[in-house]
Amino acid sequence: MALHNQEIQTAYLNKIALRDKLRHAIKHDLLNVYYQPIVDQSTGCIVKFEALVRWFDDEQGMISPGAFIPIAEEFGLIQQIGHFVLKKACRDLSKMHSLGYADVSISVNRSVNEFKVSNNQFDLVTEAIESANIPFGSLTVEVTESMATNHYTWQLLRDLREKGVKIALDDFCTGYSSLSHLIENQVDYLKIDKSFVDSLLQDKSKQIMISCLVDMAKQLGIKVIAEGVESENQLTVLKELGCDHIQGYYYSPARPIGACIHLLEEFNGEKPIELNVLSVTSSRV
């Protein structure tokens, strides 16, 4: 029992230490944003990037979001992180557009703890877009389907969508799926969770489910993004099933903005102008 209590105490102290480090990182602007490309299967071009927060600590090195995001949620730091990612992503997308990649868009994830009446997400998202001088339609807000069961969340997403912002449902079919919500509250993208893609080749039922989802989405005018794609065999099957967009390590992990410009040159066949203006990659990453 004493050993068990010691383990609990140690785990708690480690959590508090990481919380304090995270607060310091937020205060001193030590977080960064990486971007994972999303490729259109009809053209082979990158059409979107998903913005993902990254944290390099001088003592611990790269700290996994899986380790610090739950702590940020628990201790009320997630809104600060989310707002940082939103503003940084909009500014970086503006740089991409200025270099000639005007058709590229950015996706940002929003947490359930950010979608509270007191947080005023509508104004925060609108101000970030206008400050970066990018089109409203070039930003996609990603929420999990469990978040989207909330009436207030749906209303806020509808208000943003009326401004032109795109909406994506992440982790679809893994939580509280509701086709009635999907039909009544239009979204622009559905994201197939990595757990489906991982077992795609071995599990015929997963292929059937994805095929049905793609057919339904097409009838509703919704694009389907498969995430977590790592192999050519997975890619081939997903193409055959009609997935519109592919995201995953098969194409690229998340990368800093400078590397993303090179990816655009490689995939989209355009040469960026004045590449040296993108001296925005932190020396910490």
C-alpha cells in the first residue's frame, strides 16, 4: 500500500512539474506550430495543412502533445494554447498565400474547453483571420464529433460557417455519432480516424464502413479526409473507396513552416518566390 501511495504521489508531482513548465513555455513563447499536409487525391497536390502544437523543452527535449495537452485541459491552459495556434496558423497561411499558394488552407483544432460562452470563440476566430488578412474560407475549424453534440457548439459553428469558415468533424464514427446532427448541421469535411485506417487492410468491415461513409458524404456535399495513412497499400484502398483527401506519414509528418513551403514546391509544382523571407522557424525545433 505504501508503495502504491508513493507511485500516486510521484505521478502527481510529475504532473504539477510539467504543468509549471508548460505555463513557463506559454508565457515565454516557447511553443511552436508544425503543419501536416493534406493531399487531394484527384490532383496529387497539397490543399490543406493541419496546424499542430509542438513543444521543445531544453531539459526534456520534444514533449509529446499526448503528454501536455491533457494537462493543459485539466489546469485551464488549453485556451491560451489554442489561441496561440490559431493566430500563428493564420499568420503562416498568410505567408503561404503571399508566396503564390493562395489555394492552400489551414485546419486548426478546437477543444471542448474552448467552446464555452465566456471564451467568445466567434470573435477570437474572426479577429485572427482578419488580422492575418486571409479569406475566411481558407480556415477550417476541426472539432470532435462528441463536442458537436452540444447545442451551443453547433450554433457557434453555424455562425462561423456563415462567415465562410469551413468546419470539419474529426474522429468520425469513434464517439457519439449522430447522422441526424450531421444532416441538420452542415459541415464541410469528415475525418476518418486513424484507428479505422490502421486495420483497413485486415478488416473488411472497416472498408465497408468507409465506403458507406464516403457515399453518404458525397450525397451531402461533404469531403472525406482519411488520416493516419502510412502505407501505399492503405492509400490504394482509400483511393478505391473514394476518399477525397489523404493525411499521414505516407506523405509527411508535421513540419515547420519553412519545410512546408518546400513540400508545396514538391507537390504543387510551383516555385515559391523569395523563400528567404520565411526565416520564421525557431532554432528550438
